[in-house]
Amino acid sequence: MNLVDQFLGRLGRRATTLLPFSLAIGLVFQEAAAWFRPLVGPLAILLLMLALIRTDWPRVKLLLARPWLAIALAVANLIVVPLIVWPIWQALGLWPGLVAALCLSAMAPGIISATTTAAFLRLDSSLTLLVTLFTNFLVPFTLPPLALWLLGLDLKLSVGDLSLRLAFIIGTALAGAIIVRTILGPERLRHSVSSIDGLSVIVLMIFAVPLMDGIVARAEADPWKLAGFVGGAFAGMLLCNLVMALLTLPFLDKRTALTAGYCSGGRHNALLMAVLPVTADPDIFLFIAAVQVPIYIIPTLLQPFYRRLVREEPSGVAARN
């Protein structure tokens, strides 16, 4: 094993420890954050490609043979969870913009990076991948009516445009993953998993830079409000996670239910920037910046919890991924 592989392997093994430091990079390099904005799309493709390279494809094939589990979890994420958490946020008397943002976040599809971090947490990354893809394909049909019904927001969302954009991201990532897997071959691929995880960590750290764009200026302008929104973002992610896990636990094994909850906690909030009208409450856009903090920190916080519970599963269940 060469020095590069050793370095990447160490990064991969310390993934959840390093993720919170990604935020510090984004905060320190605020000027670079604006320059890195055009890289958000390519980095998202690269991150998904790395997840697809290390995905357990026999497990994916098994899930696709009976896709109703992933489809049911996707529908529950997009419809059932928002309907449960919406009255909770309404009853707490929070800033109206924060309430709207928390509800919109619960309606958003799964975030692509969840597939990568699920692998670090020993959850079912193959199921996470499918649920994430299904939620992204279904969200054009669920988000606009729910936003109009619950929040009175009229999202002029083009199903065709959003679907084409998503298809390009997934298609490009899949093509790249197939090429890399073919070049490596099964044997080298098995020995390269830790290096791929290390590359994923590097991409996630770079990805944090543009996502932190402007957050320092917001903190200087109104630090207490930003802190409240960060706290609300933590609560929102954990509540969606808990609701989904508890809903599915009576019907699924523990590891699958925990995976379903994790899929629900991690939402593609940046998508909201592309679909919200310019007249939307500015606090919603503040939330989209604030939610990046828990997205990078929660995997580290939950890692001991998940690993303890996954160890308690029968060995055959935990080894499926």
C-alpha cells in the first residue's frame, strides 16, 4: 500500500471525526466560498459517483427486485413525515420564517451525501441510495401541493426541468462509477474501499466551502438569530429522523428502521433555493445556510449511538450492506 492509499485510508476511518472540521474550512475561507459556488454541481456529481463506486450492488439488485420498501419509505419521507412535524413546529411559537423553513425542509428530498455518511455509520447505504434517488424523483409531485396546502407558498416548480437536472446528475455519476469499477475490477475494488471513503471525506470537506458562503456576515449581523436557526436546524433533522425511525420500527428490523430515520433526517435543503419565489421570507434562506451545520455534525454525534445499536443486531442483519 503506497503513502497516498495510507493517507486516504486514515481519512476514511476518521470520516465522522473530520466532517465537523469541514465547516471550519468553509468559515475560514469565506472569500473562496463565493468562488467555489460553481463547483457545487460537479462536487455533488463526484460525491454520488464515489458512493456508487463503493455501493453493494448485489444488495441494490436484491432491493430492486422488491422495490416497494424503498418506494414506501420515500413516500413516507415526503408526505407522512411533513404532516407529522408541521403541527409540532406550529405549536412552538417560533419565528414564522423558521417554522416555514422547518416544514419545507421536511418536504425536501434526501441529500445525496447521506449515502456516503450512512456507510461511515454502518447503516444500509444501499437502501439509503435508493430512498434518496426515489425521493428526488418524486419530490416535484409532492413538494408544490404540500407547500401550497400547509404554508400557502406557490412553488412554480417545473417537473420536467427538475427531473432532467436530476437525471443528468445521476446519469453522469453512474457512468463515472461504472467506468471506475470496470477499471479497478472486483479484487482491487475490495481493497480500495477505505481509499474511496477517504476521497469522499475530501470531497465533503471541499463541498462545505461554498455552502458556508455568507454565513459569517449573517453571524456578524444577527448572531443570536443565526444561533437560533442553527439550533432549529438541529432539532428539525433529529425530529424527522426520530419520527421516521419510530414509524418504521414496528415493521422493519432495527438497522433498516435506523437507516430509514437517517434518510429522513438528511434533506436536500439547497434544492429549496432553486424553487422558492423571490418574495419568500428571507429567513427561509437563512435556514438553508444554518442547516449545513447539523448536516456535517450530526453524523459524528450519532455515530456511537448507531454503532452500538447495529452491534446489537443479529450478525446476519448487520452484514447485509
